[in-house]
Amino acid sequence: MTALPPRQKVIPTLWFDKNQAEEAARFYVSLLPDSRIDTIVHSPGDYPDGHAGDVLVVEFTLAGSRYTALNGGPMFKFNEAVSLQIDCEDQTEVDRLTEALSAVPDAEQCGWVKDRWGLSWQIVPYALPRLLADPDPAVRKRVFDAMMQMKRLNVAELERAAKG
């Protein structure tokens, strides 16, 4: 029996179409440190439209937080009402994760991307919240206005906007 990771009270569940949960979870854990597949649960066969042995649930850890991926079927789709935010150290990490996750570059806006399964992600450099929390309202406005013009967030441009 596989040992479970430490308990986490709230565990987000991501609903995927049939047979996509394992592929998505494996892709996500390949992107960030402290990530791994924890458990794969196979269907006993009496799950609606399931076949015995099909992957039903994938429990995984992504950057230290636990998630569940469910092969729930085509009834529900991801939308922008829920997104996962990744705080990035620098522009290199922003670029790497945007390249990896963005399946529709034309849909990128303000650091938001949509992956090939339709899940929305926010790729945010650490500098952005710091700049948006500046005590000077003029700095905050310039940074916000610059951000709103960007698809992929650019740290150097945000810093330039802050300086005026």
C-alpha cells in the first residue's frame, strides 16, 4: 500500500473528460518542484460508462499542495471562474510556465493562460503583487495599466511602469 502524503483539509478536485486525468496530472507534476503522482485509483467497472480498470481518480501533489483529478466525463467543462495561480520567481519562470501551459496563445491576457484541457492558470511574477501594493496610488495605477496591456506578464516592463 502506498503511503499517503500529509493531510490537507481542503483538496481541489479537477474534473476531466474521460481518460484525461492521468495525462493532465502527469503533465502538471512535470512542471513544478515538490510535485508527484501520489495515487491512481482504477474503476471497478460499475462506474457509469466506465470499464473495469480504467483510471477513475488521480491524486497528485503540485508544488506541495494536494489535488485530485477525476475522469468524470464530458458533462462539465473548466471555465475562467476558477483558475490556479503560480507565483513565479522571475521572468525566466514566467516564460517557461507560460510556454508549457498555454495551449491558446491568442487567449493569453494579463498573465492568464488556458491549458489544453481548458483549465485556466495565472502565471504571476512575485514582483506584481509587490508593485500593486506600492503606497503611491500613481505607481499602482501605472503598474495596473501596464499589466492590462500585456498578454504574458513582463517583469522589466512592470518595473519600468512603476518608475514612471
